[in-house]
Amino acid sequence: MMKKILSFIAIAAVAAVAFISCEEKPEVPADIALKGITVSPATYSLAVGETKALTVAYDPADATIKPEVEWTSSDTKVATVDGRGTVTGVAAGTADIVAKAGEFTAKCVVTVVGEPGPGPEPEDKWDYTPCADYSAASNLWKPVFDADGENYFYYFCNGSDWNGTDTETTDVPFLEKKTSTYKITIENATYSAWQNQIFIMPNTGHEIALDAAKQYRIQVTFGATETTRGFIKAVTYGETGPKHEGALIHEVGDFQMSPDAPTIIDFPAVYGITCSNINFVMDFGGAPAGTIIYIKDIIVAEDGDAPQGEPEDTWDYTPSAEYLAATNNLWKPIFDGNFDFLNGQITHYTAMDITAIEALKKDQSTYRLTFDDATSGEWGNCNFLTTQVGHFIPMAAGTKYKIKVTLGATSDISNVIFSLHEYKADDPDQKYEGAWLLDLFGPVTANTPTTFEAEYTAQKDIDNISFTIIPQNGTPAGMMFYIKDLIIEEVKSTNVVPEFFAGTYKVTSLKVLGGVGSSAFVEVKDKSWMWNSSVNKEYDNLLVLSSTDNTADYQAGADGAYWDYILVADKNKLGTGDMNLSHNFGQLPHGVVPCNINTENGQVTFNNTLTVQGLTEGTYPWEMTWASAKGDLVVPANSIAFVFNCSVKPDSEYTWDATWAYSDFERFGLRPFYFAMIFTKQ
């Protein structure tokens, strides 16, 4: 990335003489108030199933503040409207389609007439031919699929419409069985996981019992007519927990399905489990309405005797050359001296000395954790690694640290989170997982070491740290998890402000990526109805980067003020008055402070305490993986950008209300993830 930054900087240096000095402060135009809005057309008739895109005009068209339009229908049984103003006829009748922008509203009166035509049948390109392994006599599931009527049960959830009882496959209108495929049509669109659940289970007389002395192979093939996510787990039938979702055998989460090719899910070998019957629980939440899901060739087959003794351990315990050479590694004396302890799932949430944990082995520079029981769910396997009293690892404000670790496992893990946290020995609620400081995360492939690395600059003095370790989305029983070559080192930075990067810049954009499921960066002033009038005070501020004394001078603009990051009271859904968001959105120090720019990775440090990601001209994909929030950050020509990590409000500060999801209150007030300031050279 910095090669791109440097090439841009070099061009900027040549063109620097062309820039106009900013000695004269620009005039701030007066605000033009919004007087109202209109919807076009004002009336419209459409047939059932027909769509019509409505438009909104602002009065006056050049109003300074144009709030985002929110669309609603007075009767969704007659007509629905999406967030872009597209109306769909549902049934004969009349409905008001209302547009709301700030305090102003307007409407289109929609009349729906007639009934929908039959429409063409979509082409079905799915290959229904069973694979050879499915048809083999060893496949225990084939006779279950072939059984009809009372011999097979099916349970389904689509959006909020549970059918309530076990249902025979022959009586489910959105299910079709053909050769070895279950073909399911998603009736209602859903927005996220666990909104489209399916339970497939053998009925009495067709149970699939598992013997702990045997090993079993489980495989399922998936497909879909739209690109969407999937989730599957094998569970015991009513042994523990609910009837349809008993004890976990294994699960595979967040795999992708697409129209391009089938997705084959191979479960890790199943053994050491005794049960009278098994079920499959599946979820296709987030799939658009009308999506066809194909579940093909379910294979449950005995695959020999269960392995005896401890599973084979092929991990290379030899420390890396970097780990051995890291003389200032703050974690190495902790590891070597057994001055560490673990708390979490593997210790049944009891803090234990490392040497007392039977399921944990230390060898050279590796921790090996063995999970005796299968775990379920996104957060079903949390563990906390930290230091003992008397051997704390403090961090000093303004100091930059490198965090590096190699992780591995004997099974695939869709996402591992290895988080750095502040350890608070005197706070029982946050003792092991205090303030979040840094996340290292990503997928880990079975028996493949994966190295994660990042830098963290302490924003304050920290007494001690801990690590939160989460192999997400379920882990199988017997899985070994490896933590190798953990390095914590202070980074000695000698970077300064390069001469060709120096100059005077003006704030031209403030953008936020936030909220679960967000699909874009949002310009703050486009949402200024959420804030008091000070939101616009940031946009004429200046930033002067000096290579002479290696400083940054962030100056107030013509109004002599800065945005104060306060959410106005009538939009504060917590009901606590104005909400101070200063801890959420990054603020540059005001006035002249030291500045270092790392030309290798683009990180910019102000006043030895605040580190942000620096970018130059280009388009940069940005995302918060766990929240499915992502968008492109566009930095125009002759511009730079600083990207801040935002602080998410802890759950303890509010009681969550589902109506906040996907709202601007969530995006700005509760879950802003990244805040970007864009500056243009003057």
C-alpha cells in the first residue's frame, strides 16, 4: 500500500508549486434552510407484483442540509416500499407511501389492482444426479431420504413464520424432493443469520444411531440460485436440550453458496459419540425472497473403528528464528517462567495456573489446548490468557507495540479472534476481558500454521494486558488448538514527516463506516439532522504538516471552532439527554504536536499517543468482518485520509432494542467502527 502512497507523494511533490497558499481563510457560505419535500408521482396505480420507483425533490433544491429519506407504507398488505423508494404491489387496495426527510413528509397514494399473472418458471440448472458415495450401501441417510409419509419428518422456520409442528415432507409447499436433493424455496427475505432455519431429522423407525467405538464420515452438498451464506450443524436428537436440537456433534458456519458451483461441506471425522439418532440443523438467513436452496447428497457413513489414544500431533514446536532473536519480547519471560494462567471454556471458566491444566501442554514456544467437548455458536469457545500477579506486562501511553502470533488447529476454523485487552485485576466484571485494544483475526485451515501481526499504540498507561482467544462458529470434540511464538515488542520508530508529504490541507470530508450490515461509508454532514449545528464546524479546518520540525498543526477554520461530537437529545434513544461521542470518533490534537509518518505501512502518529492509518489517492476496501460492515473509502486526487478505529459502546451501558438495528442511531451512536477524515491539499 505504501508503494502507492509514495508514488502519489512523489507526484504531489513535483506539483506542489501549483498549489495556492491558504493564507486567506475561505468564506463560509450561509446555510440555506430546507422548506419541504415532494414525492413524484403523487398518485399511481399498479398491478399486483408490479413495481414503481418513486422520487423525492427537496425544496429548495440547493438547501444546505438534505436529510436522508425514510420510506414507509401505511398498509404493507397492499403495497410495500424499500429504502430506495421502490414500491411493489401486494394485493388489491389503496396505501399511502410516505417519504420522511427530517421533519418534513410527503406521500404518494398508491392503488393496487388485479391479480398477478403466473409468470415464467425459472430455469432450474441444478444437477440432480446423485454422487456415487451417496448411492453406496454404506450411506445411512439414503433410506431416510427415500422414506415418505410418516417415515420422515421436517421442521422449518422462514423469517418469523414458524409452522409450529413437525411436518411431513410431502406436506411442505416450499419443499420438493428429487433423487437425492431437497429443493427449498425461501419465501420471505431476511436480513441476517438465524432467520431461515431448517431441521431435518429421521423419524421413529429410521433412526441413525452412532456408536462411540466407530468413526463416521459426514458430507453435505449445497447450492443456491443467489449468492448467500449457509450454516449447518449435526446434533443428537433430543438427548439433551430441545427435541430438535440436542447435543452438538459438529458445526460448520458461514460458508458461501452461489449459482456458479456446488459447495461441498466435509465434516471432520466423527467418533467417540453414542446417540440414538442424529439431526441436521441448517440456517440460510439473509437469503433474498425467492432464493432456491439445494441440499444434496447427505452422506452419513460408518468409516471404520474410532481411533484409539491421543490423535496424531504433527505440529512443529520449533520456535521461529524471529521468536528466538526477539530479545525484547515481553511475553517470552512469562512463557518461560510459567507466569501465565488461563480462564475460559477449557477450564470451565475457572482461572487456573497453566501448569495445572490437563488439557494444556507447553512445549518450547507453543501452547497446545485440547478441547474435550464440541462447542457450538459464534461465541461458544472463549478463553482468556494473561499473566500472574507480580509479573504484569504494562504498556506506556504513546508507546507503539508489535503483537505477533502464529495460530493453528487440527480442524478448520472459519474465524479465530485473538484480541489484546486491558487486564483489570480489581474489576470483577472486566477482570479478564477489560477494554478492547486490538484484534487479530481470520480463518485457520486445519494443520496449517497461520501468522497474525499488527501494531498497537497505547492511548494511556495500562497496568497489565490479557488475550481473548475465540475459535468461532463451533469446534469439534478432540480438536487441538496451537498458540505459538507469541511476541510483544516495543516498536522504536524513527520516522518523521517526509518533505514531499508536507503542506497545508483542508478538511473536505468526514465519513463513518458503522452499524451491523452497513454497506458503505456515510458522509457525516449528509446526516447533520442527527447533530447540533457544530457538525459543520469541522469542514473548514486546516492541517499543516511540517517536515522542518516534524509537526502537525490542526487549526480551527474561519469560525474558530471544532465539531464537538455531541448527539442531540431528541435523537438519543437511550433517553439520557445529549450523548458525548468523543470516545467514538477520532479527534486530531488541536494545535502544534509532534508527528511521525511510517512510509512502510502508512501509519501516522500524532503527539506520540494517537496512531491512525494514513492513505493517499485511491479506492480502499474497508470492512469490519464480524459485523458484516464493509465499504470502499475513496480518497480523491491531491488528497490524503486518516482512518481511526472507533470505540464501540459496551453492552453494559444500555439494554439493546431490536428497533435500533440498521438505524443511523446504531451506525453513529452505538456501533461506529471506522471514522475517516479526508483532507485536500491547498
